[in-house]
Amino acid sequence: MLTVNGNTKIFAVLGNPLEHSLSPVMYNAAFSALGMNSIYVALQVKRDQLGDAVQGLKALGIQGGNVTIPFKEEIMPYLDELTKEARLIGAVNTFYWEEDRLWGDNTDGAGFLAALQKVTPNLLDYTGTLLLGAGGAARAVGVALALAGIKNFTIVNRHRERAKELASLLESLGSIVSIRNWQGQGLKEAFSENRLVVNTTPLGMSPQKKESPPVEEKWFNKGQLVIDLIYKPQETLFLQKAKARGCETLNGMSMLLAQGILAFEKWSGQKAPKEVMAQALERWV
């Protein structure tokens, strides 16, 4: 059992809200398994105090950690350096120190890809991908898929300008992208045209379990792989609709674990105890 003392290293996740976050559970289990004198805490930050919070990380000697909703993009100007992945995706989910500089990285895309390939090793079987949302998570997923060879995307987002920005990014990577309206016939048609469907929005995340993207159950088609990046609850209303239509479904838990392993090794400098982290997550969901 960890005894916090003057030598304890502190790691943290920044976000708002953080009641849903399982990162402290996963990472503290890893520290314990490795016998590290370290602790991981959740720091809820007000949107207008993000800059102050990052300065606080530096002043207090926080060793590294993660960034979650809604700060993955907003935190970027406050960091000293950004990795190539973070710049390309335009969002940060991990921060760490290197040569007295606070770096921002993004392991979401690589984590998503690792989780997806366990379910379907041949990604190119899914010729069309529908992305619901156009924020930091959507950018990470889209970039990872585009770099893996997926060429056709459909983006549906409430704010069309954000969808256009993501479309331009994916097109710069050689993909063909169409944009559809958030509601109505366009969204219905998008479901009939794509075999891989990914909800990157927070709609349906605890405690708002009854929320969902504006999708009707009859729009899903058997043979689709439907993914929701939400991991709490494990089966959102969105996934329930897909499963009722015979679709293969995947929640965000495997992505959380995969990106978490990559992040842990980045900011701790230690090999991640994968099984311990997986078991810790399973006990808390």
C-alpha cells in the first residue's frame, strides 16, 4: 500500500468533469504493482483557469499526466513543446517533462488503432468510416485511420465549421471526405454508406446515460462495426441500438487501456504492467 511522503512523485489528469475518469484507478494500480513511490490524482479545472492550472503544474513539480474533456485542444498554447502526433491531430491527451520543457503528446489515435486491430486485424475491409463528432477525439481517430490506409470518411457534427476543419486535415492525408448534417436524411444516408461507425462525442456518458446522438435504431445495418469511445457506461444507448440490429460493437474501454499504456510509459519512463491496469479497470466498471 502506498505511503505518501516527501519523496512521492505526483501525476495528474486535468479535465472537467472528472467524476467519470478511471485514469486514477488504472495508474495507481500500476504504481503499486511496480513499487513506485508515485500517486496519480484528478484535478478538476475551470475553463477560464486552464492557463493558471498549467502554470501550477510547473510550479508544483507535477511529473506528468493526462488531459481529457474539454481541454485537449485548449491546453496546447500553454505547453512548451508539442510532439508531431499532437500537432497533426491538433489535440493533447498526455503531458510529460523532457529537458525542463513541458511536452504535449497524443496517444489517443495509436490507442484507438491498437484496440481496433484486436477486433479486426484487416482495417481495409472497412472501406467507409462514419465519424460522429469533430473534436479532439474525432481528429485522433480520423488521423490514425487515415494513416493506416482508410480512404473514405463521412463526418457528422453539430457545428459544420469544425467538420470542415477535420475534413481538410483528412484530405491532406489523402482521404476522400464528405460532410453530412447532424440530423435528418443526411445522417440516415451516412449510416447506409459506411461499415465502420465511430461515436466520438460525449453524448451518453455518465451521468447522462439517456442521451445519444440523434440516430434511429433502424439505421444500423448488420455487418457494421459500431464503436463508442465512451467507457462509462460500458454499453451506451447508442451501442444498445446497434447491438439490437446485429452489429458488432466495441466500447471505449479497450482504447482507454491501450492509450493509457502508451501514456504511462511516456511520462513514467517505466514499462507498463498491462494486465494489472486491465484488471483495475475491470473492477471499477
